[in-house]
Amino acid sequence: MKRWIKRIFCALVFADLTLFGGTAFSSELTQIRFGKQDAETVRFVAHLNQKTETNVFMLQNPTRIVIDFEGTKLNASVSKKITLPNILVEKVRFGQAKNSGARVVLEVSGTPSFDKGFFLSPAKKGGEWRFVLDIKSSGSKTVAEQTIPKNAEKTSVQQ
């Protein structure tokens, strides 16, 4: 009898891993929004139900800022709430990686630089975490010098 219970248990675990990808997302991205800080700065804010690891980097041709949220699921309503600022950010794309997390891609104009990348803790118990990234429209740093380290938290980007 114990042998059958063990076999059934193993079969259920295998079915769970194969049917559902074996990855449980630990956080959920619920909203993306932008704020115009001044004539040259846009603030990107991502709302999450809990803090997660992030990786931010830039790609060229066309110029894009990529923000990866590890172990994060995209909420279905994210696309319905996005309003682009009237400067710098031209387009927002995002997608769900099956086994790793969510990716947000900001297509930007000019040569942007990062000012800050940090998490703000929830304002009230049970509230949302916010990942904040300030993007300036002018900068003389190279793309390699503008990469934000993983887990940037309430610190300015090393430039």
C-alpha cells in the first residue's frame, strides 16, 4: 500500500512540473505608469505585489531600456492603464517569459541616461511595492556605463 501511495505522489509531482512549467511566480506586476519630472526627465514606476529582483539595461538600434522582473507574473490589466509621457518614451512593450519572469521594454528617443533605480516599500500594510526608474533625455555616458546593477535599492545608479 505504501508503495502505491509513493508512486501516486511521484506521478502528481511530475504532472505538476510538466503541466505548469515548474515555476511558481513569486510576484505580480500590476501596473506601469509614467510621470514627467521636468522638461528632460521621465519617471517610470512599476507596481508589484512584492519586491523582486530586477535587471535594467539598454540596447541600441533602436534605443531601448529593458527592465526584467525576475519571478514575476504580468497581470492581465497592465496594458489597459498605460499613458505615455509626452517626452522621451515613445513606446512600451512587455511580455511574459514562461519560466523566468516579466520584461518591460521602453523605446526611447535620443540618448537617455538613468538617474535612479530603486524600490519604495508599501505605504500601508498589504500595499504594493513600487520600482522607480528616472530616465533623463540627455547624457554623455556610454551605454555600458548606464547599466543598473541587480537589486538596486534606494541608491543612485553608478555613473
